[in-house]
Amino acid sequence: QVQLAESGGGLVQPGGSLRLSCAASKSIFVINKIGWYRQVPGKERDLVAVFMNGGITNYADSVRGRFTIFRDNIKNTVDLQMRSLKPDDTAAYYCYAQYRGGSGRMLDYWGQGTQVTVSS
């Protein structure tokens, strides 16, 4: 089983910055997808920023220009640098990874979530 260990969440003031990190227990060098989603109670879990197959990034419109996703294929980590944080960014943030399994199957994995609260 692949484990995704998240860290970096916490309380930050509006306009501040925060960096989230996700460490995968398996190599991400040839991973299909890896990145971050977020969810607030009663709402859908929404894509924030994800590396697609081939390294193409996919950002939510609401975070484009403020958030940047990074990956380190040696450390098997994916980080989310969040800048100019707004109260609406408050959510549980989940690391997501999709690996290719046998017979062409795609295997989805999720972290346990880390809470980000933007408030003064």
C-alpha cells in the first residue's frame, strides 16, 4: 500500500503564506498524477493543483497565480506553496496520488488531510 504523509497545515493570517508537503512511500518518478485537493464541510472535494502525466500542471482558477505546486522525484514529495492566502482558502487539504498498477489499472491514494485555516 502507498501512504501519503501530509504536513504543514495550520493557522495563518489573511495575506500570509503557508507551504504544505506530501511525502509518498513509493517512488513518484513515473507516477500518473500527484497533487492537492481541498474540501470544506458539506462541499465537494475540489482540485487545487495537480501534476498530470507528463508533468503538466493543473491549477484551480481560484488559486492560479497565488499557489505553486512543486515536486521532488528524489525525495518523493510534492509541495504546495500558498501565498496571499484568503479566508476562503480555509479547508482540509488532501494529498492525492494516482499510480499505474498491473494490467493498466490506475490506483488512487489519498492522504488523511491537513487543516488550513486562514483567519485573523
